[in-house]
Amino acid sequence: MKYVSDIMNTPPIVVVVPGSRNDAINKMVKHGVTGLPVVRSTDGMLVGIVSRRDVFKRFDEDQLSLIMKKDIKTIQQDATVEEAAEIFTKYRIHRLPVLGNGKLVGIVTPTDLLDVVSKQKLNITAEEVINTTCVTAHEDSPLSYVVHAMRISDVPAMPVLNAGGKLTGIITDRDLFVDQVKDPKALNELGITDAYESLAGYRNVLPLFYTATDRSIPQDYHVKDYMIRNPMTVFKKTAVSEVAKLMKANDFGQIPVRDSKDDLAGMIYDIDVISALCKK
């Protein structure tokens, strides 16, 4: 039996309150992560969690204490990985702070659980665990459509179809604005220092900057110019253990699923995959 202490990331990367929005952004950028536990400066106690989406939902707010989520789920370090999977599946979250003797000692993400799923012989297929409505984009649609569609539907990725309804690509929030990630003005407004320009991590926070600041997206920017072409897919009958291996090996948070006619059947996310641990 595996326990949370066996798979957690420790020591956890944290941001401190009192602090600012830019403190959180810079820490995420520096370490290439998309969210962080928030601790109190006086005693190191866990008081919240903040993600890049939290920042951009309240981009006009500077105080970290007003941006972070205060109602957070936690887990004890001696809990089982199955218990962790149940929390991820029930609440569809992507970060689970780990406590030991009342103190923050680590953090677990769905990626940490993919290894567990990949090593188990589970008689469960991809189509059995898909639990998210698949929102698609058309390859000739303006990029602005995708930005708003992702925000409204709260999905981080969309399969891209051609006029015949065939899958031709996938676009994620990290693929947006590739030609603008070195925009000095944008970096400055986000509080990101020049020292981080060589790091890929800032792509985790820049995509949503443009919608947060209502910056217009040129009409000649189209989905097909930004999508990843011929994306990796899995068949709907593929075992979740194999899907977990592919996600882990390629650092994917989602993979399009195809049916017996090679048509798009849906999208499987990392949280869907680890939900298999709850079905044993």
C-alpha cells in the first residue's frame, strides 16, 4: 500500500502572507509551477492556496490574502494514495497540501498519482473515466474565440477540428500568445523580472494576462496558427494505466480520445485517470 508521504513533493514551494500578487506570480514563474500553498509569515501555518487562474480572476487586486483561496482541502501524510485520489476526483482540484502534526510538510498533484495508476493492473478503460464535457474549437476560428471559450467553460485545453469534423490539433492555455511571451511590457505589468526571461515557466502565467487586462487579440490570429498539430491520442478502450504512462512521459494534463471510426470521442484529463484508483 502506498501512502501520501511516499509520493508527495517536499519541502513544498510556498508563498508568504502578507504578500502581493506579484510575489506569487514571480514564485510560480521561478519554479515553473501553476499554483502554490500560501503560509503565514509569523508561524509558517497554511492559510490558503493560490493558482495562476486565481490571480487573473482578480487581476485588479494586489493583496495576496484577497486573491488566494482560503477554503482549501488538505490531506494527512499518512493517508493512502486512494484517499488522495478521492479528494482530487470529488473536488476537481490540482493541488493538495499535505499536513503532518498540523504543519505543511508537502504537496501532492495529480501528476504524482499518475505513476501509481501506471503501475496497477486496472480493468478500467479511458471511456469509463471521462468526466468532463469536451469543448472543441475549429481550426479557422479566431484565437479570441478560444480565449473566451476556455474562460467560460473553465477548461485548459480544447481539441481542434477541421471543417469535416476531424481532429487536426489541440490548443492549450500554454500554447496561446507564443509570439508574445517575451513582451517586456507584459512581463513588467506582471511584476516578472528580467532575470526570469530565460525560464520557460513564465508561459504558465502569461497566456491569461491578455484577457485579464482586456488587451485585444488581433483578428488575423487563428487557432490553426497556434495549435499543436497531429496531437497524440488514445483509443477509448485503452487501459487507464497506459494513459497514465503516456501523460507522465509526455508531461500532458490531457489527451484527446478517439473512437473506432477514428473520430473524436472526448478528452481525458489527469484527474479522470487517477479517479481509477477510487474504482478498485
